[in-house]
Amino acid sequence: MKEMVEYLVKSLADHPDQVALAEHETDDSILLELKISPDDIGKIIGKNGNTINAIRTVLQAAASSQRKRVKLEVVS
């Protein structure tokens, strides 16, 4: 799942080399912390959060097939 999020975000970002994703996994859940360039934050979040919510929806669909819960956070 980490690779999928990296691919999606790097495809959208103007500075894909500054995309960093940290993964913290427990028994039934996964926390993904996304760090991106300050210039790309608006582009990744999107208008009214539509872009980041779409990425989260795709991520949740992939996680449900593995019977896990996933949370994606954008950190600065």
C-alpha cells in the first residue's frame, strides 16, 4: 500500500523527489504519514480536500481486501 500511495502522490507532485512516506503498522491497522514539499501541499490536498480524500478512498479499498484499517495523514 505504501508503494501505491507514493506512486499516486509522486504523479501529482511538482517536486516528486521531496515525497517521503513513513509507515507504522500494528496488528489490524496501518498509519501512513506523508511528507511533501510545502509547494505541493495545495495540489495534493486539492480543492475542499477532494484529492487527498480520493487517495484515501483508494487506499481504504486496497486495505479492506487485506482486512486492515488504514489512515493517511499529511504532516509538515
